[in-house]
Amino acid sequence: MRIAIIGMAGYGQTFFDWSLNFLTGKDQTWHYKKGWVPLPDNPLTEKNAHGYTKNHPEPLDIDLFLEQSKDIPGMLSFYPVLVGKDTSVEYDPLPNGREFIDKLLRADVKIVFIKPSRTLYPNFGERGDRTEEDKFPLMTEWLRRDGTDWKTTREQFSLKMFAGRREWDKKAEKFYEEIKPKALLFITQDEFLEQAEKHLIDFIGKVGLKVDGERLKQWQPVKKQWKEMLDGWNIWYDERLPKITEAIVENKSITMQDSEINLLRQTIIMHHLMKDHGRRLILPTDDFPLDTQILHGFLK
């Protein structure tokens, strides 16, 4: 029995995948490139659950994965890449995603789909393992431009996120509506975050497996740690970001921490100033001041 845990952006799929294996008593899992690998008692790192060696085949590898995994005994879960790194306004998730998921269903793969609960920004690994130096060339590639100056890249990136976003979101919603009846489990990110234990136990029972009671006790503090980690990330987007953009517009002072304002978040602040307040932040240099009153002086 093969189970695919899918989403439009990384948020909980790896933790669901690991939990499914851990709660059903597994000590090792099969990986399509590495063979049998040990299952950790705790997959968490400082940012994510990537301490677990998951099956994460790219779209071009999915045929190979399905062929290699067809005779693996027992339950085999995997987290396939649905859209790759390109979630730009030119990318239409509907035909690509439909074809991909239909291919999995034809191979008798059961589908778990975790729907985004927040705006789907271009995904350059804010919760991933890339460094700031790694992200910059990906962002220029996404923009289809050459250059090394952050000032121009940041401005163009924030504009491209803004342009066409509503139309892209409409396409994505239509895609979710089509996928929902095909999935054995379809939940939002927030639903999984708030009720991970319930959803996992229910799903394990639905596929005819049993939860190991001792493993459940070991899993609960790991789940608590994972939730706290994601809650901190959500708080920045749900609470901190609106306060920052409002303070910039109203010329009020909030001092941001250098550690919280990475390259991607600089563009997201600029994006939300346009989206929510109709204002553009035009900075003269690569520097991004951390005081909102200073930023107010560069509004247009």
C-alpha cells in the first residue's frame, strides 16, 4: 500500500509522513535512492522535520519511483514534489497537478492532500535548509533576470508576487476543488497543525493499520515541539507582518530584528504594502532599514 502526502507548498507533509511511519511502529523505511534507512525517534531540526529521510521524488522521477516501489511490502509513504520550485503567476497548477495526481491514482496510490491556509508565496525555503546566499540566485532565476544587486531584485520580486496573484489564487482554488474528492484525506495546514493527533489516528484506521500505544506517547511531545515551531512562523505572518506594514504607512516606530527580516521577508513586506495599503516602498540601496519610521520615508 502506497500513500502520497501532497501539498502546493511545504508545510506539514514531512511531519505527517514521519508520523505515519512512527505511529504504526516502524523502525525503518524504504527510500528509492538509499534503500532501507532507520526511522528517527524525532525528525525535528530548528526549522522543520527534515531530520527524517523521506521519499521526495521530483515530477521527472515519479515514474521511476512508482516502478521501483511497486513490490515493497507493507505501507510505503512518500512526499512527491507536486509543483517544483516555480509557483510564479505563469504557472497554472490545474492541468499539471491534475495529471500528476491522476497518475498516482492509476497506480493505486492513496492521496493525502494538505491545502495551504495562507497566501502561497514563491517557495524559496523559508522553513527549508537553504542559506541566504543560496536563495538569491534562485530568486533571480525565478525573475528570469541576471544581476547581483539586491535592490533591483527585491523590487522586481515584490512586484511579480503582486501582479496576477488574484488570478493565480482563483486557479489554485479550482484545483483544490477538483482534487478534494480524489483524496482519501484532504485537510488544510491549520487543521493539521491544530488537530494532528486526531487526523493521523483517523487516517491510520481508515487504511487498515493500527496505532502503537507506546509510540503515541513518545510522539506527543515531538508533535508539541513541531506545533510550537510552526506557530512561531504563523504568528509572524498573521500578526507581526500586518503590524509592520501598518507602522510603515502610519509613520510609527517598530524595530525589527535582523534575524527575522531575511531576503524573502523584505520582498513580502513590500508586497503587502502594495496589496493591503496601495503604497510602494522604493529603497535607494540594497540596505533594508529595520526601523519602520525610516522605511516610511521611502514610501511612494
